[in-house]
Amino acid sequence: MHAALAAAATLVSLAFALSTGERWLRSRKRHEAAWTISLIMFALGSISLWWGASVGWGEWSFKSFYLFGAILNVPFLALGTIELLTGPKHGKRWMAIISMLGAFCTGIVVAAPLTGVINSDLLPQGKEVFGPGPRIAAAVGSGVAALVIIGGAVWSAWRLFRVWRAGADTRARGTGAPSPRRLAIANLIIAAGTLILSAGGILNSVVNEMDGFAISLVAGISVIFVGFLLTSSGTSAQLRSVAEPDAWRAPNADVA
């Protein structure tokens, strides 16, 4: 079952990465490039989980899973949100910051000595085999980045719902763009998916370690993918072309 869940997470992550990668190749938007990088990392983390569940856990299968599944993936997903909400000027600055921090965290994990013995039949916990460096990187990387994603999604959804209530939903029909209401719902789904991914630690304390991480990974990435698919019929540029009340500026949809 563990290998099957990891395989499912890998396939969903790759499908999602191909979808965002196709959109980036078509539009060259920076936030879609960031999301594609993040989803490739999700796939690498899932492959590492698949590897450990299938042939047994070792130092490098766990380090790969920890790096791509617990440290790097969510910050680059959050970078896509930052790029979209703040524009390319601030986005470039944060791309440089997150990339440098990502390289630093990679060095920490690769060089970190194991402080405990890895049981090949069970997914280890970071506190059992790592010192404070990798564990701090995971806590800061996943926790802060998740707050950015959830906050950006909720803020965008709030703005979109207000535009929808002002009547832009009707005017969006016939333009090929998804309506503000649909984009707002998609943003809330993105936030829910991020919460599910962040709940891996809670599941870890309720069921066994490998079950908890595998379940949260499959469910979280699948929910985020659903949010993405809700925006696939249009772009944020199309939505901004819809006439809106003078009192409102066009919103930046977190997933458009």
C-alpha cells in the first residue's frame, strides 16, 4: 500500500508539472515556471518515498525524500504565489533569495551525518536520524512557505468574491476567462490542499510514519491539482480584460 500511494503521488505530481510546464512554455509567465519547478520537486520526493517503500529505506533514499518532500518543494510553490501577487520586480528578488536558501539547505542535508540507525522497513522521522540543522530547515521551509501560500490564496479569493458580487461574473461570460467566483473557489481549494500537505505531521502521530506522509502527499497534491484545473479555461490576463466597476482594480488570482 505504501508503494502504491507513493506511485499515485508521483503520477499526480508529474501530471501537474506537465500541465504547468505547458502553460509556462506557452506564456513564459514566471509564476508558472516556479510552480513547475516545485511540482518536479514534489515528484522527486514522491519517487524517493516510492523507492524507500519498495526496496527499503537507507541514508540516501531518506535524504532525498527529506530534501525534496519536506524542505524545497513548498517554498518554490510559495514562490509562484509571490511572483503572481507582487509582480516580476519583487519576484526576481525572491527567486534569488529562495534559490540561495535552497542551495544552502541542500548542502546541509547532503552533508548531515546520521545520528541514528535507519530501519529499512519504516520511514524514519527527522528527529531520530538528523541533528538540528536539517530539522530547522524543514520546519522553516515548510511552515513559512505554507503560510505564504494559504495567505495568498485566501486574500486572492476574498478579492475575487468581492469582484464577483460587484457583477464581474456575468461580464466574464463569453470572454473565455473563468469567472471571478470560479477562480475564488479554486484559490480556496489551493489553500485546502496546502493545509492537507502540512498535516503530514499530524497524520504521522495518528497512523504510522509512512502511512501519514504518503496519505498527506497524495491527498494534498491531488486537491491542489483540482484547484489548478478549475483555472485551465483561461488566464488572469483574460480576467483583467473584463470591465469592472471603477471602484475595483482587477484582482491577481493566485492560481490563474
